[in-house]
Amino acid sequence: MKIKYLGSGAAERIPAIFCNCKVCQNAREKGGKELRTQSQFILDDQLLIDFPGDSYLHLLQHDLDFTKFDHLLLSHWHSDHFYGEDLAYRMSTYGNEIENCLTVYGNETVKQFYDRAFVLENQTEPERLNYVTIEPYKKFQLANYTVYPLPAQHGWFKKDCFIFAISDGKDAFLSTHDSGYFTDEMFNYLSELQLTFSIVSLDCTGQTHEQSTNHMNWSDNLKMIAELKRRGLVTPKTYYVANHFSHNGGLTHAEMEKLSAPHGVIIGYDGLEIDTTKM
């Protein structure tokens, strides 16, 4: 299993679009890993996870061809994870020489934002874009993966936002973007699945700031890792990645690396790749 992080930032990005804080100023000066676009992933070069407003930028930065993807998995409706107006440009009015249909997977709330994009266009094209509604705690098959959606502690807290456990039968990936710390129900569900995660991507929006109800911070990440270990859901070879950073967290990439080094946690950055086949 291979994960590529196209973006690693929260909604405002780093440097934030309207900000002159020390983190944003540092990013402008240093560049490199200090620059963060909105979070988006590719799994095994075939599954696209989330479609933020920065998707076009990612296409250019990482030399991607979005027409080659058959599956798009959406976590929730916030524009830094789903920007439907750009997705509508896959219709034949805008895109040429596309032979495949892109199947989009998301929950009922995301569907409302998906539909809105096509209402604005005053057209739909099922041959190019097909939406499949998914439900919390109901697994489904997507290509060669089994996907397990969990209701995130995020958004309106009405099962309008999801996170995912994804298994290919050998390896499993747990993405916790965006969510506050897990409920007992969420942990118990993962335990019932009896999956062993090779990669755990941890929401670390708040960094060292106080705990939030709809995002996690560094202390939550350490607590999460400890709980996953206690439940036997990870192994000594599991990769842990802290990701989805806000400039409001107050720490630069370099500062986060110093903080995480003693714990063996990788600090995510735009372009990071983790390949479990090379373990």
C-alpha cells in the first residue's frame, strides 16, 4: 500500500491566504516543507481521496492526470476537502477525450454539495460522473479495497463528516482527517473489524494548542497512538503521520519535527510518500 500526500494543510493553507503570523511569514521565507496546501491523498496511484479547492494546483505540482482516476472518496463537505464546482468540469462541456466514468463516494450531506455544483451548471452527465451514497459503519467495496466509513467528530456532529479505514486485504490505512478525538463507539468499531493498520494518518490541526471538539492536536495524537496500541490495531512497524496543520497551531514544520522525533511520528508535508511494500 502506498500513500501520497498531495497536500498537508488545513483550510487556510500555510501561508494562509490572509495572514501575517510568524508561521505564515516563516513559510514565505523558507518555502519547501513549510508550504502547505489543502489536504488530499492518493492511494496506490488509483484512489483519489478528497477533492479540495487546491486540486488543480496539485495536478500541476505532482504531474497528475485526474482523468485516469475511476474512484474518488470524499470525507466531508467543507471546501478544503470537496470543491464541487471544479469537479463539474469533468463533464463533456468542458473536458474532452475522457472515456471512463468517475465514481464519487460520499455521504448524504456531501451529496447536497455535489448536487449544488450541477444545479449551478444546469446539467448533469451520469456517463462522466456517478455518485454513490455511503453510510456510517456500513462497509463497501471500491475497486480492490474494502472501505469502512466512520462518523467523524467534526462539522455539525450529525454524521455529516466521515473518516475512513481502508483495507486491501493485506494492509490497512486509517485516515482521521478531519475529526476530533474518537468516541468509544468509534474505537469499538475499529476493534470489531480486527484490522491491523500499516499507516495511521493523524489529524494534528491544533498542534500544541488546547484540545478542540472538531480537530485533534499533538497530545490527542499521542493518546490516539497509545489507544490503538492497547487495542492491538497497530504493530511495531506501523507508520504514524501527523498531518492537516493549521497556521493557527503556531508551530513550523521544523518545530513539529523536533517535537515528534522522540515518538517516531512522521510530520506530513506536501509530496510525502509512504510505501509499505518497502518496509
